[in-house]
Amino acid sequence: MAAKSDEPLRDLGTPIRLLVVAACVVVLVAGLRAASSVIEPFLIALFVVTLSLPVLFWLKQRLPAMLAVLGTILLDIAVLAAVGSLVGTTVNQLAGDMDKYEGRLTELIDDGSAWLEERGLQPEWLAAPDASERLGLLSRFDSSLLVDFANQALRYTATAFSSLLIIAFIVIFMLFEAATFRAKVRMAFTGDGAEGRFTRVMREIQHYISIKTMVSAATGLLIGAWVGLLGVDFFIFWGLVAFVLNFIPNLGSIIAAVPTTLLAVVQIGVGRGLLVALGYLVVNMVIGNLIEPHLMGRRLGLSTLVVVLSLVFWGWVWGPIGMLLSVPLTMVLKIMLENTEEFRWVAVLLGDSRAAERLAPASGGDSEE
């Protein structure tokens, strides 16, 4: 009788377990969002440390551990200082040149309205008797939008730099910890198969971050060189923007291309602006669709839908920092799930659909045998 009475409970075990897991996920996400001010600096520091690990391990093979960590810290400080100086200089120059761009924008509007008038296609908003007044109002409206956007960007940049000291301290202590972390893992998992799984997860995560960083650096260099060749202002800054946003597949390249193309249109004309957009398209098509999948393999890819959803989800949880790190965070989660027996199916659903389609015939053949 006892065995029969336990059968309904056993049947309800899986649904109840799924509900418990879902409730835990909801609580975890709510906690992550509530603690965003604490977690965001930690995430940035962890990202910087992950990028610094190859340098740290390379220096450890040639120098004592303490000197290797200090050398890596000095290199990180130099890079962050250079990036901060570049961003600050670009913002100041852009603010100083705003009148020049406004005048050029007015000229473009004047030429465009004349072209439309010649063909009888003048829009209603250009129907006022005084054309100069119309263009002046429009240029002031556009300038106000640009100023608002610049102010918001400056506020966010100031907020980010206010956490720079905290991030620097976290990076320093993480690098000191990373120098002895492998030995700690071996001691913690002695005689346990978890050591192999943990090492494999960390190796795959570092492989993904390293390849993505190299690909993003190549994208930034090519974009910066192309934009500079066409004569667009702040070409080094636009290369940096392309490098950073390349960590967001598909959407990142579009976001990076829009402001550069608009600036090129205003500064050097529509023709070269289209060439700028064409350069972004060619670079991202070649690197994103040919080189990067070849280096990483399809197993380390993500579905396009998952990329979009992760961008929305992590952006909702942690704002712009979450959007920037959305794909690396999702990729890390996918790698961790792949190395578990129970949740490997979730990793398959998150992965590239083309890889799943290529593996489907083989799995089907095995099942038939």
C-alpha cells in the first residue's frame, strides 16, 4: 500500500522540481537587479582580469609571481588611463566642434530642400515662407538633441569613472589571487572528478574570451583604419567603439556604425558616409560570419534569438553594463551548463541552430541503429 501511495508523489516530482527551480531563478534575478550597484564594478573587474590572464601567465613563465602580477597591473592601469584619456579628449573636441557640425548640417538641409523643391517634392515642414528661419529652427532642434545626448553620455561616463577606484582595487586583488588559483583548485578537488570539469569550464571560458577579444581588436583596427582613411574625425575613438561593441554579435556592429556614418555624412558628405557604412558591413560580414566562427567553432556560438533576448534581459537587470556584457555572460552560462549532465539540454537550446542542424542527421542515424 505504501508503494502505491508514493507513486502519485513520484509522478509530481519533476513538475514540483521545475517550479522550485523557476522560483529560485526569479529570486536570484531579483537579487542581482537589486544589487546592481555592487555587482557592476565586480563584473567589470572580472572582465578586465579575464582579459589580463594571458599576460599574467606569460609573465609568470619569465618572472617571479609577484613581479608578474605587478607588471600585469601596471599594463592594465596604462591601458585604462589611455582609454579614459581618449574618451575625455574626444568628448571635449566634439563639444568644441559642435558649431562646425551644426553649420555643415544646415548646409546639407539647405541642399536637400533645394533638391526636393526642384522636383516638386517639398515636404510640408518646409512650406513656411522664410527658408532660412525654417532651417535655423531645424538645426537648433537637432543641436538640442545632440547636446542632450552628450550630457547623458557625460553623466554616465562620470558615474563609470567614479567606480574606477573600486574596480582598480578589485582587479589588483583578483590578479594576486589568480596567480595561485590553479594550485588552490588542485588542492580543493583532490581525488574528485569535479577538478577536471572545473578546469575544463575555465579553459573554455578563457578560450572564448581570448578569441572574442582578438576578433574584436581586429575589427576595431580595421574600422579605425578605414574611417581614418576616409577622413572622418575621431577615427581612433570610433575604432575603440567598434572594438567594445563587437562583444555584442549582430547588433553591436549596427550600433557602432550608426553614429560614425551620421558624422561622416555631416562632415564629409553623403557619398563618403555611404562608404563608411559599406566598410562596416564588409568588415563585420567577413570577420563575424567567416573568421570568428572558424576560430571558435559552432559549439561556442549562440542562437541569434538568444543574443537578442540576452541583450534585453541583461540590459534590464544591469543597464548599459549588462547590455555590453550580455553575450559574454550568456556564453559563460552556456559553457557551464554544457559541462553538466542534467542541464546540457539547456545549453543545446542556447547554442547556434546551424550546429544543431548539422548534428541532427548523425544523432538520428545513431538512434535508428
